[in-house]
Amino acid sequence: LSSNRSPVEQIKVMEIYHRITSHQQQHRRPTSKQSE
């Protein structure tokens, strides 16, 4: 993340990044939710 961006853009980037990473984790380990 670059400090050139506005706070709103940073938030959007973080939301997208979080969705991607969480989606990848679900894809890799679909049984993680069941074990929890």
C-alpha cells in the first residue's frame, strides 16, 4: 500500500485483499471451518 492513496482507497484495497486472502484460505482448506 502506498501512502499516496486516500484513506478511502486504502480501505477499499484492504477489503479486496481481505476477500482474496480469505477466499484462498477457504479454497485451500475447506475443512478448517468444520474443525472449528
